[in-house]
Amino acid sequence: MADIEMNWDLTSYFAEFDGPEMRTFREDVARDLADLQARAQALETLRSDNQPQWEEVLLAAEDLWRRLSHMSSYLSCLTAADARNEAYKSEEAAFAHTLAEAEKLEVEFKRALKDASDVDFAALAVREELADCHYYLSRLRQEAQRTMSPPEERLAADLSVDGLHAWGRIYDTVSGKMEFDMVWPDGKTERLPMSQRRSLMGKADRAIRKAAFDAGNESWRQAEDVAAAALNAISGTRLALNSHRGIDHFLDVALFQSAVSRESLDAMFEAIFDSLELPRRILRLKAASMNRAAVAWHDLEAPLPLGEEAPIDWARATEIVHSAFAQAYPKLGEYTRQVFDSNWIDWEPRPGKRPGGFCTGSLYTNEPRIFMTYNESAGDVRTLAHEAGHAFHHFIMKSLRPFARQYPMTLAESASTFGEMILTEGILNQPDLSDIDRARVLDMETAHGAIYLLDIPVRFEFEKSFHEERQAGEVEVSRIKELMGDTQRRIFGDLLEPGGEDPYFWASKLHFYITGVTFYNFPYTFGFLLSRGLFAKFKEQGPGFLPRYEEFLRLSGSAPAADVARRAIGCDLESPDFWKSAIETLREPVEQLEALLPKLT
């Protein structure tokens, strides 16, 4: 039923889409889920005399969630790779109802734990079959304290299918189908899918960057009312549910989902805002290289003017990543080779692909899949290393039970960025690397630092401001654009040229429309800086550090982020000093680039 040929092999999920195997799997899941719901609803609040029954239901649910992850991962692969396929979208929408039923099952678990005594909860958590998932149960109980009544929670799960999550699906459909009219410097006009816009905005030619930026924003201008309606609906639904659940502040949900304490978040942003001069220094270097006093938004991912870089074909990209990984971290290199050889990546540019990239995985087969659009640039090679880092995280945790594998985005992004840093180090260590290629690598390394320390804080600060205003009612398009522009100017300061803002960044950035996770922004910076701290220890201690790194990955679903870092690597994430030291690791590549550039001009 597919209209396009995908690069990845999805047959380990199902032999064919909507074939007998898939239909049987789907029917079995629906039947088992209904049976389990009935069993859970028949049980009273957790007590000493019904602990064996609750244990049985929890264990059955763990197996069920393994299968749910399998179907969810499969459908996310299909709909991302071919956003125009109506059969895929229909199946994804239908499966949303199944996920809503799974949410109702979790409602029953929270009901069981909400009013359970400390003694009864402790007794359940140490039962032999549940003894290694205390963290999962404790988080479930913690979340239970901030829930509505079970009937209200079940209603909320039902309404989310055609409400909250439907708005996210609308955005995915619109962005997946969106195209723009690219006007090339020679006057030629070409209709391109939106998924190729970001690559064009990373070109050395400023005229190309600006043309892609302007044309893309014109397409978003035409869809601005839909995007604003989705943004208002998603945030409004969350705020309403927070109110009914007794959640005092919208950030409380984001902190819980990220397994981060407010002390850790505040420490990180304190360090960032105290250190803004370093990432701004990176952009001053970029502006000076263009003979400009400041940069525009479409310059943020632009390379320094070091001449046109030769395209890197897909085969060469996989070899670059594998070589860097194998040299520094043989286990990572071996696993990445398996990912490549198994055709677990959909990389080819084509119309109908959703913008962005991700790594997903099935708890049922313990296999990952990577989605990206590869446009033969060095930045795309870095994206490949990033997503391969996520896949390795899946691999390290494959022996753990599902209850211990629900790790937060903050720690997930540490693994991916660690992969990026190994790639960078591997390229820089090549003995025959030319000065111009070294400068290109250092440029990319430092430019990413500016993104994580300026761009992503813009997303966080904008989303905070938007939520604060959304509490009083819907926010109009004009005000959303104003909020975005004001936030960009505040964080970037005089480095952002007048009129150089991106008023539609709130529309074009898909992260604002992800409905399963709120505030899908600060975890990227959290993970980036944490990984720089990890990599500094790796460089200091050598290969002997890698078992501790793998322990860090294994623990990521078994404790809050601060505890994982403290136990595995001895870092204090609630101290600004840790974050400042991580930011300072950017100073050396900035200074190396500043020293190298005069030799190349």
C-alpha cells in the first residue's frame, strides 16, 4: 500500500503493512488490553491482601507495553517516511484510541497507589518480580498524587485522541505535505518539500540561505492560522488539565517528564545566562567572516566562508561515522556497523517525508530505526552520528525490563550528543586533515554550541512566555510572532541584526507541537552540556571511562537525572559549577578556530 520506496527495512516489525500478521497482532493487543483493564478495575486500592493480584496485573501490563511500543514505533516510522499516505495516517489515528485505552490502564494503577499506605507500597515494591522497578513504581505513585478522579482521567484519555493528540497529527500532516518555492540566485524557481529547507539554510551562500528562509516563511505564513490554532489548543489543553489535577505550574510537568529537579534546571540556566559571552563570541566570529556587524536568523547554521564544501555521499557518510566511532569506542563502532548493514535508516531526500530526524525503537524486537533526510552535507553527517548515539542507548539497555527503560529526554540527548562529540574528535584526530577541513569541523562544533546555548534557550523562554499568556486565553498570531521576535532579541542581544528575527520559528519548529512531551526544548541543552561533561571525563580518563558511561546509560531509566549523574560519574547537576565547566569546554575549539582562520584568508 506504500506509494514510495523507503530505505529502511521494517519487515522485522511486520511482513507487510495491514497484512495478516499485523492484523492479528493488533487484535491480540486490543483484546489483552481490554481484559487487563477489567482485571485492574475489579481490584480495590492496594492493600496487603491484594498485592499478589496487583503484581500480576503490573507484570501483564509490562508485557503489553512492550507490544504497544512495537506498534507505535512501526507507525511512527511509516507516517514520517510517507506523510502523504492516507492508509498510514488512518492506522495511526486508530491506534491513538488503543493508546488512550492504555492510558486508562495506567489510571487504574494510579488509583491503586494514590491512597495506599506507605507500608503497603513498600511491600509491593520489594516483591521478587517487581524488586528492580522501584523507581518506575515510585514515579507512578508520585504522579498519582496529582490526578483527577478515575472517571475524569478516563474521560481525559478519550478526549486526548480527538483533541490534544489530534492537533499534533494535524501539524504533522500540514508540515509533511508543505512545499515552498525556492528562488535560486540565478532566478530559477523550484518547488521543494519543506524537509529540504533546513539543509539549504546551512549553505555557505547567504543568498541561498535567505531565499530558502523567505520562501519557507511565506509557506508558513499561509498556514499560520492552522499552526497557531494547534499551538493554542495543545497548550490550552495542558493548562486546563493541570488546573484540574492540582498542578501549580506548567513547568512542574516538564520537570517530572524530564526527571529533572528545579534546582538542576535553575543551575543550568544560571550558568548559561552567566556565560552568554562565549556563545555570542562564536556568532561574532561568524558575523565578521561575512563582513557584517551582526547575524540574521538564517545565518545561525551557516558555515564560515571557507569555500564550497564537496558533497558527501551516503556511503562516505556512513564510513566517516563508523571510522570515528570504531577508533574511539570499538563497541559503539561495531554496533553502528550493524545499524548500517541492517538497513535500519531511512535517509533519502524525497517529497512527502516529514521534516526533522529521530530514532525510535521497539521493546518487542529490541531494534532501533533512524529517520532523517540526508542532503550530503557535513551537518547531515553529524545528524547521523547524533541519531546513532540514540540507537546505541537502545542497545545498551536492551537487556533491561520495560519498566527500567523509560528514560527521560534529558538523558537520551546526552547519549546522542556524546556520539556527535566522538565524531568530531575522530575527524580532528585524522593526521592528514587539512587546515581548511579542520576549520570546517571546528566551525560546526562551535556553531552547535551557539545553537544549544542561544537558540534553544530562546525556544524555552518563548514557550514559557507563551504559556503564561495562554493562561489568560488564546494568543493571536500577531502576538505569537511578537513574543518570538522579542525573545530572540533578548537572548541574542545586539548580535541579531535589525529585522533578522524569525517571526515564524514558533510555526516551523515541530518540537512545539509534540503532544507526548511538554517543553520539548531545554532537554536538548541539558543533554548537550551533560554530554560535554561526560566527554571531558572520557578524554581525561581514556577507555577506562567507557564502562562508567555505559552504566550511566543503563541507569537512565532507574533514577532521576541528578542521581544517575552522581552515581555513575560523580557529577552534581544541581550546582551551577558543573554546567559552567561544561560550557567552558567550548572555549578551546573557539580559540583554535580563531587562531586558524587568519591562515586561511
